Amino acid sequence: MTETPSAQPAVPPAEPNPAILPALAGPVLDSAQIFQGTREVAIRHGSETYRLRLTKANKLILHK
């Protein structure tokens, strides 16, 4: 019996590893907090609006 791959790979939330993250001036947000079950969010920066999208390969793409 073969298993069918799920539409979205299960990626467990991980704690940031301080050894590999650069020093950040602000908080570290988990992508699950940002997307809240969706695959795309709008980010307003000044007078511009950007789209942050989660791809099928579980990568992030930022569009202006």
C-alpha cells in the first residue's frame, strides 16, 4: 500500500536557534502566527501594500 503525499508538508513549529539567527532588534514571529491558516497576507508599509505568500514548497515570497 502506498501513501499519497499530503497537499502541504507537515512542518512542526521550531524554536529559533540563537546560534544561526542574526541578532534581531525585534520579536521573532512564527509564520503560523502571521498566516493564521491562510497562504497569503497583505503587509502595509507606509503608503505601499505588499503580499507575503506561502508557496506549495513551503517557501515565502514577498510581492510589491
